[in-house]
Amino acid sequence: MEWLTSKVIVGKDPSKTSFIENVWIKEYEGEDVIVVDSGLTSSRFSTFKCSGESITIDDQSFYDSLGEEELIYKYE
């Protein structure tokens, strides 16, 4: 997923608003989705289809269920 790689490379600077702290891939309603946590606030998630298309998921329990097993990137 080139779009995701580019987003992570740009988001490696914690001083920028494009900063990315965590990225997960998890199934939602039968489709894999990418969840990007900007790390600026505890509820600042962006969700995408694997194609890179932005989508909205209003189900807070979905975000609450994100765990280490779905984590594909973590800023260190």
C-alpha cells in the first residue's frame, strides 16, 4: 500500500500535524480497514479502505477493540 507508506514516512515527525503514532489493520463489517492514530488526542482516528479511500466508522467499540495483534506500525 504505497499510499500508507507515504503517509507514515511523512508522519514520522511528532512536531507536525501529520504525525502518526499507530496504525492498525482490522476487519470491519467484512472488510479490512486501516486505522491511523495521529497521537494528538486520544480520539483522533482516521479510517481508510485498503485502497486509501477515507471512510467514516462511528462505532466507538470498534476503536476500543484495537489491540496489539492488529498493530502494523508504532512510532518509536
